[in-house]
Amino acid sequence: MKYVYLVFLFVCVSTFAQQSFVDAEKQFYSGNYIQAQPLFEQFLKENPKHLKAIEYLGDIQSHLGNWEKASFYYQKLKSAKPNSANYQYKYGGALAMLAQNTNKFKALTLISDIESAFLQAVKSDPNHIEAHWALIEYYLQLPGIFGGSERKATIYANALSKISPVDGYLAKGCIAEYFERYTIAEGYYKKAIAIGNSKTTYQKLADLYKNKLHQPEKAKQVMDAFASKGS
């Protein structure tokens, strides 16, 4: 009888915990991150090795712009599963955002960990598009004295082309735009439009015309062309 009672109690507790997790997910996907956070925290106290709960808490902190807290949770994930490309990517991304929003001295201490996380993400999953983009941005934004370079960015843009041709053209366009080779960037963005035909591809070309070439009329024509596709 006592055994039956214990089994019943375990089932009840387990069901309650699972329901609280479901409730937390509902709050999360409704964009109610503040409400979801304590629900996931309580669930994690009762299930300290639940990786999905840890990931949700990291994602919540990311949505709230609390990059140091986000990196804390993502570090737990990558430590538990170092070969997970997504965990490495999220950890590197949180550190990169933290570096952008902190003082220069602290940012310098994060450089190695950021690069290492993104490189591990690509190594774990050679088809991870977001990690390739992250490395391209990383090598473009990082000063040359600390390891940034066009050559390194181009290596990952070329690799990205093999995974997703449209992303490859966009990446090469971004590199050309960064180094103010606007005519070359324009050509790459047009190639991206030709095969991707998405709002993102049109927007990149329009932004180039508007913000770099100071040709607002051309920018408008590009976005009008995109809008006309749906009519």
C-alpha cells in the first residue's frame, strides 16, 4: 500500500512539473518573458539537468538584452554538450553582444572565447548558416591587430556559398560594402535577388542605395519591385 502511494505521489509531482514547463513555454512563445522566467527557474530547481529549461532561460535573457546572464546559461549548455553547434553558436553570440555593450578592456578578454565558440559551431555542424554569418561579421568587425581580416571573412563567405548560394552572395556583398566597394556589393546583392527573390535580398540592395550611395529613388524602386511581386 505504501509503495502504491509513493508511485501515485511521484506521478502527481511529475505531472505537475511537466504542466508548469508547458505553462512556461506558453508564456515564452507569447513574448511574456518576464512571466516565463520564474516558471522556468522553478522547474530548473526541481530538474537541474534539464537542458531545454536552461536554454529557455538563456533565450529569455537574450530577449531582455542581459547578455552576461544569457552567456551564463549558454555556457552551461555548451559544457554539457560541447559538440552542439547551436549551443556553441548561442554562447558565442551572447559573448559577442556582451563585448559590444561593455568597456573595451572587458571586451578584449572575450575575443578568444567568442571566436572559439563560433569555430566550434562550424566544426560541429559545417552547414550551420548562422555560425558562418557570425564568423564573417566577427572577422569584419574585429580590428586587424586582434585577428580580424577580410581574408578570413571571405573564407567563410565562400564556405557559406556552398551551403546556401543566396547567403553566399549576401555575405560577399556585405564584405564588399564594408570595404566601400559599393559597385561590387551592388552586383552581389543583385545576384542574391536573382536566386533568392526574398524581402531580405531586396532590402539589402535598397539599403545600399539609400544609405551608402545616397540614391533614395533607386532604393524606392527596389522595394516597389518587391512589393509588386505580391500584387
